[in-house]
Amino acid sequence: MPAEDRAAFIRTHTRLLPVPHAPEILLHVAQEATELWQKTEEELATIGLPPPFWAFAWAGGQALARHLLDHPDLVAGRTVLDFASGSGLVGIAAMKAGARHVLAADIDAFAGSAIGLNAAANGVALEVTLDDLVGRDGDWDVVLAGDICYERELAARVIAWLDRLSRRGATVLIGDPGRSYLPKDRLDAIATYQVPVTRALEDAEIKKSSVWRLKPG
């Protein structure tokens, strides 16, 4: 699907609203979560549309965004990777907190379009890549990742890569509400928030979510 059609789809099926736990930031989000999710599943075979992770402010991302906005010293003047960026929420927060440059990475082309729309709505500029960066090192000062531990193999692969980045000196921060495959024994919790979420996608309306710093292995 051409980029202009992806952008039109996003505008049609979302509304620009403040993020519940970081209202300084506006995102194009789906109001009817299950409706959009079902629509994308139905159209998957015909237009190649993956599940719309980009259309929601997930708990871990909200926690991480709030923490960056409240503690801008973590990213101010630094180069940042927002991994598995989705909506671009965390990268936008990093730019608002004074990051020198943010690369927002997501392998979903619809996420790439959503990141661009959301960045523009918030008056910031993010570089966007659709490349799978796992295993690569762009010499980023800070690596941010929200809600990446929901699948066993994905979590293991990503955490091993983040560990290598941490050992060479990058600050690695993960936002997560306690997903099944979060390796807590390898992390230090540095902040915890009560985050409003979409009940249709989560098991509650408020999700206790933490910001974790990866301990070098």
C-alpha cells in the first residue's frame, strides 16, 4: 500500500487525542480498539495490513514516556533509539525532553506512517526506519523499548541484543507492565506508574507499569 494510502487509513480510523499518562503528547489512536483490530485482521489477506499495534498507547510505552518527560536529563543532548516504536510515543517524548536525535524503528510500514503523523502533530522530527535493527549497533547513547516482552522468542532475542548494547555503554531503558517474558532478574526497576489503558486490549483499566534499566550482563 502506498504511503499516502497508509496515512489516509490512519487518519480515517483514529482520532488525535492526548496520551492518558502523558497528556503533553497527542497520538492518532483508535477509539474502538476491537473494531479496528478486527478490521485489520479481516483485511490482512487483501491489503497486507498487520495488527495495529501503532494505534494504541500501550502501558509500557506510556510509563517510559512519562519518565522521560519528568527526567529529561536521561536523554537531553543524546542520540536515542526508540526500538519497536509503534506509535512513536516514546521517541516523541525523548525529543520533547531534549534528545539531540531520535531514530524510531519499527518493521511495520503502517507504524512508520503513524510515527510520522504523530511526530508532526507534536511539532518534533523523528528519523524513521523500517529495518529490523536487532543485532546492529548504531552507537546510540540511549536505547528505549516499550512493551517488547510479550513473546518468548522475541523477548529472548531482543534482550540479548540490548544486553550487548548495555555492556558497550549504552543506557537501556525498558517500559513494561510485567509481561510474561520480562526478565526481571536482569533488570532494575527505577520507576513505577499506574497507567490508564484500554480494557479491550488489557486485563484492567489501570495497569501498574515500570521503567526498567537493563543491568549489564
